Amino acid sequence: MMRCNHDVRRACRGFMLIEILVYLAVLSMALVLVSRLFVTTSRLSLYSTQIVERMDAVREVQRDFLETTRAAVAIVPGIGEHRTDEHTLVLRLHGVGETPRYAVLGMFDGADRLALLEVVREKDALRAAKYKTWRLPVAEARFEVDVLARGVTLALTTQSHNPQRPEAGRTHRFAATLRVDPEETSYGK
């Protein structure tokens, strides 16, 4: 009959309690590291998605601003209750002999979004034909008109998407020129 020596008997019995506790501690640390990696990766993915969405929203504002400005024939002092100033831009979209149409760009009623209001003059009344608000959160919109009143620059400061740095919005500048109407002879008609 074969006898197990002391070391072999110990191996035959299994693990000691201290060994099991060490394995559990190592397994716990590995699980904590994996969970932290997962959380960090999820946050980075969410942040990347937000950045891409914000960039798409900026491009949408840029595209629509350029289209609207290039469709205009003149910058006018105002239409209805809207006046052209550094925060609001009123554009005349119609040429000579066409139905009077205007585009008003600005942040209306203290909203945190840039909006476009298209207005049509019918007889002696103004009627809103289109109203569009862009999804980009905006802290400030400023319009600059060149000396000849043919070019417009929009300086758009976005709201910060980082709650730890609320002052850190970005400023985007878009410039466009108005179309030239060959029958147009004077500014602001």
C-alpha cells in the first residue's frame, strides 16, 4: 500500500483558505479594472457622439445661413418689429417686380437658438411664411455687414457642452455675399 507523504496529502486535500482569499482578491481587482475600462470607454463614446452631433449642427447652420444670404438682394433696416442690428439681420429676398419677401435671422424672444423667419408682404400686411429654429445651442449670434452692404459675417458662439467649463463655448464665423440683382440700383429698398 502506498502512502502519501505530507506534501502530497496537502495537494490531495485542495486549496487552503488563504489561497482562495488571494484568488478572490486578484479576481476582484481584475473585475474593478475591467468595469472602469468599460465606463471610461462608454463615456468617450458618448462624448465623441456629442461632438459629431454638434459639428453636424454647426454645418447645418452654416449651410442654411449661406443659402439664405446668397438668395438675398439687399440688407434692409427692418421689417415689422424686426430691425437690422448686431444681433438681428433682415434681408430682402425679392427682386424688382417680385412678391415682397424677407428673411429675418436672429435669436428671438431670448431663446438659446438661432432662428430664421421668412416674411411675405401681402397687400399691406405681413405674413410669416416659414419659421425655422436650428438645434445648435447658441450663447450669442452677432452679424457684421461690410461697408458696401453686400457681404455679411455671422459670428456664432455656441454654448459649452462641458458642464465643468460652462464658459468654453466655441465661436464659428461664416461669411457670405448677397446676390446681385441687375435691376437693383440702390441699397435698402
